[in-house]
Amino acid sequence: MKMTKTFSRMCVVVAGVATLFMGAMEAVQAGTLTGSFETDIKTVSRTGILTKQNGSNQTITADFKYHDSNLSDISFADEVIKFTSKVNKEDVKSKEATFEIFNDPTTALGRHNSEWGNEIADFRDDVSLGRGGELVLKFTDNALVGSNDSKADLWIFEVGGIDERVDVSISKDGETWYDVGKNVDKDDEVQKSKGIDIDQYFDEYGFTSADRFSYVKLVDDGSNTYEQGWSGADIDAVAAISTVEVPEPTSLLGVLVIGMVGGSSLLKRKVQQDTIS
Ligand SMILES: [Ca+2]
Ligand SMILES: [Ca+2]
Ligand SMILES: [Ca+2]
Ligand SMILES: [Ca+2]
């Protein structure tokens, strides 16, 4: 009888902690987006000031293009780890937009928000890599995962008339990298972005959909146009379509502490009930 009581108390504590831990695991999985990803390029009319080469300003109204998608904000990259621009400033032919506004790697963070398609660059929010330039981004509140099927898991939001090519690799630790192909098919003459299905590489690399990747590296592949001051691939945003939410380490610790306190108070209550009965 005594054995049974002790065993039952242990079960209560284990169940209490397990329930709370499972609650935390459920929250981790809540960020997964399955099967319904959509993206499109839309148009908006805006009025902006165009600064001509001779320094004069002209107010014009023009159409701007922008990326739209149904991704949640959490899917997007959160931190710049490394940026190596290979833009050759000497190549600048069009002086209507300065090199500097395309040289800020933080413009690749967060939700897509760049607007392009005419001479006004005031609404651009993207970073130019230049021939062979490199950008390494990190997901901090989420992680990239496989979808367990051939659906796209990763999307590079590149801006401009045609989608310029980058070589894409992913990493768990920012040190060991796994090549997952390009954002645009090598032989696609229209050069239209495609999502990257990372599952197709899992057999080769020994991963499953349980593996999580926090880092994405983009390297301009040298096949793009380089005659402007903002040459090469122009990165507006990077998103993990197949993603899981990653709780802050402190909040996960909090859940575990609550779990332990909860379990211990359950035990106390159980002991009291045992004493009374
Ligand atoms: Ca994020
Ligand atoms: Ca996939
Ligand atoms: Ca471009
Ligand atoms: Ca942007």
C-alpha cells in the first residue's frame, strides 16, 4: 500500500511536469505553416521626388512593384551575421540612386517591404550583393525545417525586373553549411524565383524534418547583371516557409520552473489528502 502511494505521488509529479513541458513543445510547433504558402508581386502608385543627375528635383507619380505573401512575420530572418559587399562602385552608371542605400544588410531582415520598378529609389529596402557578394542571416525566434514533402521550405525575396540568382546554403550552427541550390533554376530563361525545397537534400545530408536550421547563407552566383551601382542580387527578405517557433531561452526556462513548482505543489496537495484520509 505504501509503495502504491509513493508510486502514485511520483506519477502525479511526473505527469504535472510532463503536461507543462508538452505545453511548451506545442508552443514550439505553433509556428509551422503547412501547405498554403502564396506569394505574388503587386503594384502600387506612389508619388516621390526624383533627384536628377544635375541635382534638380522632380516630383513624379509612378507605379511601384512589391512582394506580397501570406507568411507570418515570425517566418522572416531576424539577424545579420555577416555581409560582404562585392558591389563595384566604379561601375556606377546610373547616378539617380546612390550606392549607399543598397549597402545596408539590415534591409534584408523582417518582412518583405521594398518597392521598385522605376527611377525613384526612395522606397527601396533591399541590399545589393554585387558579383560574388555574401550575406549570412539568422533566424532567432524561429527555425527553418523541412516540410516532409517536396513543397517549398525557404523563399528568397529578390527585387528588380528579373530575379537574380544566388547560391543558397543552410546551417544549424553557422559553421557547417549545406548547399540547397539556387533561388532561381539555373536554366530558367525568364529567371523567376522558386521556393527551395530542403527535404530533397535530407537523404544526402542525413537530416529529417526534426532537424532545425537557424542560418541561411546567400552568395551572388556571378550570373547576374553588374553594370549598375547596386549590382548583383538585391535581397529584400528571406523567409522560412516551413518553420517552427523558437521560444526565448528564458521563457522556456520559466515554463520548466513553473512545471517543477506546479509538480511539487501537486505533490504537497496529494500528501495532504493522503494524511487527511
Ligand atoms: Ca523570425
Ligand atoms: Ca519541403
Ligand atoms: Ca535584382
Ligand atoms: Ca526589406
